[in-house]
Amino acid sequence: MARVWKVLTRPLVIGALVVAVAAAAFGLYWFQPWKLWQDETVEESLPRAVETSAPPTAAPSETPSLSTGPQTLARGELISHEHATSGTVKLVRLADGSHVVRLENLDTSNGPDLRVWLTDQPVKEGKAGWHVFDDGQYVSLGKLKGNKGSQNYAVPDDIDPARYTSISIWCDRFDVSFGAAELDRA
């Protein structure tokens, strides 16, 4: 017993144990494997333009406006990359002129640091498409709200959405696309 105690108290063994525990803790933090079994479902409706209660400043025009509600400018179907991913993506112009990217019926894996990216890169199937979206221009629209459901992501006012051709569910931690959709203009 005394010999076993001597081995365990040696500085080298203690140092190795400390390093192993630290490496395991870091690995759990970095990879967050439990997220593979946790689903977050988000169900948002399409936002409407904010109405003001101020009276109109001019008489109504006799020519009808083209559209007073949301208008889908582009759409696409998500394909799988690093993880099985499905759903529909829409680029929508709201009545107030602002734009949102809408994910409908999204179904993907959960993961660490997932983002929704508006990009100018082409969508490629298979492993060839996993890493292309950070090669060109992209705009992060924010963290993925949930890995399942329907949700909206506001496009910043200073961004011209016509310059972008695809959407990626991007894992910023590992620089890989979980899934992506090519935007087909309406």
C-alpha cells in the first residue's frame, strides 16, 4: 500500500492527472457533445410592419400600391452539409421596406455557436460545400435561435440583399456549414 501511495504522489503523475482533467474539461466546453441530443424548437410568425397611429400627411393616391404586405423575393431548399439539414429559406421584404431571412420547417442538429449567414458563395453538395461560405462576402444575421421550427432573422438596413445568393447554417466554432440553400429569385 505504501508503494502505491508513493507512485500516486509523485509530481509527474499528479501533473499528468491535472492535464488530463483540464483537457477533458476543455474538450467538453469546446465540442459541447450534449447539444447533439438537445433540440430547441422556435416557432415565430412572419413579422408585420409596425403601424403608426399618426394621421396620413397626404391624400391617398388614386394609383394602387403594388404590395402592402410581405413579399418573398427569393427562396430555396436547405441541403445537408456537415449535419442532416432540411427546410425552406425565404428572403422576404416587409411592407416597411426592411428585409428578413425566414427559415421554415428547419430541422438540423444542434451544435456550438451556430449562426445564420447570408453569403455570396454558391451552394455545393457534399463535402465540397462544407467550408466555402467564409471564402467570400457574408453577413452573420445572428445566432441560430433553434435547430427546429420556423424563425426570422433581420437583414441589417445597410446590407443590399440582392448581392447575396445563399444562406448557410454556419458553425462558427468549427468553420463548417451544417446546411445551406441557394436563393432562387422570384
